[in-house]
Amino acid sequence: MNRIHLTVFVLLILVLSQGCTPLPNTGNAAISDLVLLMCGVTKCPLEMILCMSEPACRETLACNSECGTAGARSEQQACHLFCQLAEGEESEIYSSLVQCFAGNGCLPTLPEGTDGQCPVTSENIHKVYVLGSLDEIEGTWLEVRGLNCGVPGSNWEGGYDALPCRSDSWVCQAQQWWYHTSFCAPGENGSCNDKGVVHLIGEPMLSDQEPGLLEVFYANPPLQPQHERWYILSRPHPDWIMYTYCGSTPVGEYAGLNVMTRVPEPSNAAIPPEVDAAFRQAAVEFNFAYEDMCITDQSECPPVTAVEDVQDWLLRGAQN
């Protein structure tokens, strides 16, 4: 390998070490960079060269490289995720590169138990709400409270539930159900930054083996496969719901927990007293602190375009 190629590889790995996946704070970045370098050179050399030759892939890496100064760890993770979805989705080479790193064990994994813990166990699963069909939750739901808020030193450091303007939608298109979730990277004062909203699309499936289990298999995640197990912890009103999602990607497991609603003007203050009481009781039953949940302000969020996004996804799939 000549000096130019080695320099390209080193620069790329240094960017990836900041951007492809959240890194644990080992206290020795040089060692992490060296490990990634050796793994990438031996396992994914072709993908690395192709990425450096494609503008879209290089731009995504440049986006990733800026995330190291995005603030707290959870904000850095949100930045990386947004780069992967907003820019990386346009580059098949970038997707192949990140997938190659993940498939060959080059990406560091997060410390176990720090990215959320699934509250549903064999002892309390009988308390979950059992959906009869997805028709019961059809439409768009907006988050007003979340538990995975990115608090350092907690078991919920990922910060996914603190992303601004989070929504969940259940859409029936082309004689099939689809799951759509959207959010944006945080800007000042917790609002969306100027890059807009990104989304993920998945295929939901109610389990016929485990009552109360709703599975989501993502169609366009940054890393394949991404799979989540959903459980509704409380649904005291048709338009108010508390659920948990327990998921995994090739770099580890994660979990979150949300209060969502489909009322016209969603906010934490809009939760009816009897609904709030039911959610607090569920927190006791599933062993988490209700008051630890962060509050989501939906007042300045753009309209959710779930149906349009799913239709566009289906159209692009048909064209390919």
C-alpha cells in the first residue's frame, strides 16, 4: 500500500471513528482509531476506496465528522443518526461501507445496559395491553414524554426519546400496514435545527405467538437489520398511549419508553388527570420513575408527512 492510499485510509477511519456509531468513552481515542484502521484496511478496503471517490459518501462522512462537537453524548448520537438518514441514505456506497464495518465487527459496541433497558419481563408481561389489530392505533401519534433522554450516568444515555418533534404513524398502504417514525436533530433550546426532519419506515407485525407483542422490522435503517419489540404498557384512553420499544442493531441493543397522543394539540399539560394517573400506575408496575421522563414540546414542529413518505418509499421500490 502506497503512502497516498494509507493517508486516505487513515483520514477515513478517523472520520468514521467519530461518525459511524457512538463510541464508548475509553479515554484513549488513539487506540480506538488504530483498531478501526486495522479492521477497516483488512476487512473493507474496497468500500473505503469507493466511498472516498463518491461525493455523496464523502459528504456524509463530512457531516459525521462535525458531530464530535455537537455537545453531550446523546446530542452527538442524534447528529450521527441524522447524517446517516438525511445524507447517507442517498449513497449506496456509504450504506455498504457502514454495513461492512458492522458485519466485520469493526464498529465498537456500547456498554451493555447504558442505552435503555426493556421494562417488560416474564413477571409483568401479563399486564401489557393487547391490541386486537393495528386499526386501533391507525394514524399519527406525537410524543409528549419519553424516558431515554440521554442523561449521563443513567441507563438511558442514547437520548432517542429527547429528539425534537418525534412522531409515530401507522399507515395502511398497498394493502399492507407500515410504521413511520420521524424526528429532527436538536438545535438551540431543544427545537429542530435547520436541516429539517428525517424519517424511518418499518413493517409492523402483531405476534400470534406472544399476546401483546408488536414487532417492527425496519426497511431503511442506517444498519441492517434493525428490529424492535413493542409493548403497550397502558392505554387508558383511545387517544393516549404509553409504550416501550426494545430493539437491536448489529452494534447492540437499545430501548425507550414514550407517552404518545393523537389529540389535535399535544402537550404534557394536555394529559387528562385520569390518564396521567393510569400512566403513573403503569410506571410502578413496570418499575421505572415517571418523573424521570423528559417532556417533548410539539408546538413548533412541522406537519408529519407519514402517508406521503410511505407512498414515496413504495414508489421508489417499484421503480427499482
